[in-house]
Amino acid sequence: SIYLSKAELIVFQSENPENSANIPAPTKANVFNLDVDLGIALDVANLNVENSNFSLHNNRITTTQKFDPAHIQLQDIQIKLADILVNEDTLNGDLLSLSAQMPGFKLNEGRFALQWNRQQFAFTDLHLASNTNQLDADLKVYTLNSNEDSDLDNLELNVLGKIEPAALAYFFSDSLLDQFNHWKPTEVKLEGNYNQG
């Protein structure tokens, strides 16, 4: 079990063009080799993070009015994870709860279950909530080898959400949001499955 409280992690990355040529080119890797050839298995029963902050900045430290992947700031992070398993060909974990404050957006509640191995990728029980916005989803992808003698779908997807575009202004440009200013809270529903052949 791991417990962190009032932790502060600041990552600052500066580009150095003079040394960029010395960075070795990435080698082709097996997508299912999740331990990155380290030979380390990780099994964590519980991971709790409370009242913690994280920031990532490239080249300069600043707070942006709109979401910028080069300047990510998360404050008052609350995370509860359980049953984390990482080995050569398996990645499992349950996010029991997540909340965090960004400069222009607050995630009130988040959770999901993740299972990834050679037979399937399952991202289920996803729930995200921020004020009036809410998203619930399930995604399951089965490999062909695990299904070739069965009638199982290779892909199953279910998404249900309630979205108020104005509440997501932090993530989109003003010119794009102008197209949706007249929208009231909107319900989105998507269901589908796919079977190769």
C-alpha cells in the first residue's frame, strides 16, 4: 500500500537543440511488453494520494487561460487506486476515485477499471463528472486470436454523456465555442459493436 499526502511534483523540461541529435532513435518494441524490458512485476493493493499538486512545464513556467499540454497544472489532487498489477503482458487497475482542480476546469469525480493483456483491452465503468457535465463509458476490444472461434464482437462501445459546451470552454478555442453558444445542456449517446468479417 502507498499513501501520499500534501505531495508536490513539479516537472520542468527545457529544449536543448544542441543535444537533440544525440538522443538515440526509439527501437521497435512489442506493444504487449508492458514492463519495458525491465523484468519488474508490480503489484500494489492500494495507492492513495491526497491534497497534492502536480505541474508540467516546457521551456517556461506559466499559467495559461486555455488548456495547453505544454503547461499542465493539477491542484488538490485526490486519487484512490486499487489492485494495480503490471507485468510483462498485463496491466490491470481500478481507479476508485479521482478529483483535481485545473486553472479553468474542475474534475469533481472520476473512476474506471482497466484490464489490458494479450486477449483484451477493457476500459470499463468510466465515470467523469464536472459540475453539470457527466460522461459514462465502456470500451472492450478483443484480439482476433481470442475470438476467431467464437461469436464475440471484437469491439464493444457504450457512451452516455450530458454536456454543457460553455462549461468546457477551458479545453476549446473561443472561435469553436461560438458555434455552440446557443446549445443548452445536451445528452450524447453512442452504442456500437464490431465483428471483423
